[in-house]
Amino acid sequence: MADTDKEFVCTYRHRGQEYGINVHAADYKDASAHLRAIGTTGSVDGVLVMSVSLPSTASLWRRLQVAVGVLLGRYGR
């Protein structure tokens, strides 16, 4: 993801319900291209069981600490 990318909010309908996803893209046209790519090449990889946010400035050591903590169950699910 480029530093100049923006986060676009996208919506779609499925079985009568409206859902949303966020896409990081350079501009509106690029965000639309992302959605088309999802439709043609997207896959479901599994169920998200946890999300841990770290600042992009976090050191490699800190990232490893968090990863080990997650594996050892130190972070709630």
C-alpha cells in the first residue's frame, strides 16, 4: 500500500442486506478497480478470530512480542 493511498468505504448488497468493506486505493477509479478484482479473483481464506493493531512505527521486537503474546493466549479473543 502506497503512503498516498486513501481508505474508501464501499457498500454492496447480498441477499437483501447491505454490507460494507474498506478499500485502500489511490483514488476513486483505483478503488473501483479493487472491487472488480475482488469479484473476479477474491477468495475466502478463513474466519477472523482476532485483530491486533500496531502502529506502523512499532519495532520488529515489539511486533514479535505481540505475536508471541497472541500465540500464548495473553490477548483476549
